[in-house]
Amino acid sequence: MTYVVTEACIKCKYTDCVEVCPVDCFHEGPNFLVIDPEECIDCTLCVPECPVNAIFAEDDVPPEQRQFLEINAELAKLWPTITEQKDPPPDADEWKDKPDKIQYLER
């Protein structure tokens, strides 16, 4: 089983989760983070660190967010690994509670 970053991360991109990952499975895109399912060791350390509750075990991803299983796997192959916490985008707090953000995902 792997963990999956879902829609809540889009345009927020808080990186608190990255700092605790023991295997460096996070990858960073322009406005979103993903978890590489090949690298994730299911340690659960990232889940409580996410301030927007965007990370789920693959079996617990809400039905309306299931497309993020494929999105994480696809984009993890394209985006660089991120291993250190960074400042979030300046407008992250404005986006953290907004729904329906998939349209803003920058690949």
C-alpha cells in the first residue's frame, strides 16, 4: 500500500510532510506535491504533518479523489524529488479550504 496526495494540496503545497519522509518519496511540481508509489514505505509519518489533510492511504482515498492514485504515480516520474521543507506559496492560506481545485493543477 502507498500513500497518496489529493486535491487539497493543489495551490497550497505546504511541505511539512516532506521533512518527515524517511525515503524521500515526495516530488514537487509547480503547485502540487505527489508521492511516488514505488518509493513510499507506508510509514504514515507524513499524514499528520499535512495541514490541509491532503494525504491518504491508497485504500482510504475518498471515491471522488481516486484519480489522484494515477496522478501521483504519473507525476512522480516527471517531477524532481523534494527532501526539505520550503515556504508555501504566498497565497496558500487563501486556497487551503477551497474545493474543486483539480482544474488548477499545473503539470
